[in-house]
Amino acid sequence: MQTRRKSSNVLLNTALQEFYGAADEMGLNERLISILSHSERMMQVSIPVEMDDGSVEVFDGYRVQHSTALGPSKGGIRYDPGVDMDECEALAMLMTWKCSLAGIPYGGGKGGICCDPLTMSRREKERLTRTYAARIEPILGRWSDVPAPDMNTGGQEMVWILDTVSKMRGKLEPAILTGKPVSYWGSMGRNEATGRGVATCGLELMRVLDKNPGSMTAAVQGFGNVGSFTAKTLNDAGVRIVAISDITGSYYSAGGIDIHRAFDTVRANPKKLLEGFEKTGNCEKIDDVLFAECDFLFPCARDGVINSETAGKIRARYIVEGANGPTTPEGEAVLDDAGVMVVPDFLANSGGVIGSYFEWAQNLQGAFWTEEEYNNKLVHIMKGNFRRVWDYSEAKNIKMRRAATMAAIQRVADVSEMRGLFL
Ligand code: GLU
């Protein structure tokens, strides 16, 4: 038996240990355990950028392809000071399970640049993005590796990458990445897709628990692409959003946050933040959105926020993970003891990559769907996937995270067995 991997990086270690735990529980053979606990390909690049003051800074960029067993590796590119190879590896593995569970024809990948985008100008970010794109270009392709937005990246970054790769190859390659703006080969619905999917999981959970959304309260951590549309979709379904947050703080209103005003506030802010919302939004600032009095908590900001220090103070009984990896194993143990139910990230936030698959399929066909068609298909798939995991966890009497991991691993394992070792 090959030695099992451990990592000092919390996110990677969590991903590995959850994988081993699920693999053992389902009796997966050792050769597949060894293969799937490693990434197929990991690329590190240096990115020299001329800053606006004329100096040169060199950034580290990464792209990891964890598995291409089911299809091209798929996953976002993030800009954050915490990005490193271990983090990308962990998130790439999570993408493998996410795509497998979602039933879409992709493996898992992830990439990113270690940088602080909030301190960089638009021109600096463009130079950073284009050089990164040029350096990872050899491994990108519509049938090999298809990136998308992630933390602190969006349509603009995707256009810079697409434009750079297309110029290098001398032809337009729209299907090489997803999350593009609607005006340039993107799909209507993709921008809202992750949040819509997270909210759909929350609403499905209410349905199986026989709870009326109109009498439920929720707190949403993070008001970026995921958190904002999660809050909006829940609000539209009648759920009372009592607290929201971003890096400027946590905002609370027992009577319900005015989500439309929150959107107006970030739209008007140059850094797209909720700064000053306590004045414009008729709400008060509180210490931490995580500890707000509510029924459902949606952590949609970043990894590791629900940990041994914070988990015990959470008052919600149900948690639906919009971010990737928001709960550490220690945090989850505390939640388990307290009987808090968790819908795991790679099920709850899979609306983004399912929406990406719709966009990619349209690009390959050169066809466009209506927004209604896109949203209906997305919600239909999310509901079905939620239901499958719920039923499996009930039947086996195991947590949803374990049930989802086992189902996801099974599909990858079956295909890997059919395809053989030479992957
Ligand atoms: N970054 C998103 C995620 O973590 C979307 C990935 C994609 O669409 O490829 O799921």
C-alpha cells in the first residue's frame, strides 16, 4: 500500500482526508486511491508585471489539473494573496468531485495568481492576466483544460485570457474558457448561476424538511458573485435575509435586509463593496455575520471560516456552503455534535460549473439559448442532484458531505477502471 498523503496546508489536507475517508468507506481499491490522491499535472509560472510606477513585480501563478478521467479539466482561476500550489491542488480535487457529482463531462482543475487585486489598477491587472494566460497557454484547450472565473475574477479577466490565447493561436477559441460576458460568447444566466444553484439547494433543503421559505430566516456571508445572487434568489423566494457581509463588515436587520439596496450600494462603490450600507440600507453593523440569529447560514466568501473557534458560536441549524471549503474538519466536528446539518460545497455551489457546461456546449455549437432555457435547465439539474445526495445520505444514514463524496468518487472510479491506467 502506498503511503497516504498528508499536507500541512489545511485545505489540501482536508480534501485528502475526506477523499481517503470516503474511499475507504466505499471499499475503493488501493490503486485507484493512489491515483486519485495525486494531481495529473501541476504547472507553476512566474509572471513579471510592469507596475504603473515603472517598477517590475514578479507574481507566482498556478494551474493544476487534478483529473481528466471524465473529460477536460474544469475549474476557476482566482486572484488572492493566499493562492499557492497546495490550495490549487485541493480546489482542483474538489472540482473533480463537483463535476462528477453534477453529471457533466469534465474532470477537475484550478488555477490562480498570488496577488492582492484590490491594490492593483485595471492596467496592472490586465498585464498580469495576459502574461499568466500566455504562460499557461500550452495546457489550455476546449478538449483539455477549460478555466472559468473564481474569487476576484470575472468576465473581464476571462476576455483578457481568451483574447491572449486566441491571438497566440491565430484563431478565436471561445470554448477555451467559460464565464465570459454575455456580449462576448457568454451565456445569459451564467453570472447568476452559482448563487442561483446555492439558493436552490437551500430551498430544496427547506422542502425536504417541510419548512416554508416564507417563515425562514437566513444570513449570507460574502456579497460577491456567489453571495449576492444567493441572497437575491432566496429573497425572491420569500426567505427573510437578516444579515449579509463582505470585507467591509457584517450588516444586520431583524426585519430583513433590502437586497435591492445592497446591490445598488455595491454598484455605486468603485471597489464593488458594501461600504456604508449601514447608513443607506437601514440596518446595523454587527460583529460577525456567521453568528447572526437565523435558521439558515450560507457561507459564500472563502475557505476555513467555520473552524474550531467559530463553529460553536453559530446559531443557524442548517448550513449551505456557497464558498469552496468554508468548513474545516474541526469546525465540522463541532457542528456535528451540535446537530447542525451541512449541505457540502461541491454540491451546493455546483450551479456555477453546470452553467459553465451550458456555455461551453453552446460555444461548441455556435448556438445560443434563451435565459429562461438556461435557468430552467440549471434549476432542474440542481434539484435532481440535491435529491440524489439527500436520498443516498438518508438511505445510508451518513452525512451529506460523505454521501456526495462517495457518489462523486464512484463515477470517476468506474470510468477510470474502464479507461485503464494510461490516462
Ligand atoms: N469557480 C467556480 C467553482 O469553483 C466555477 C468553475 C467553472 O465554472 O469551471 O465551481
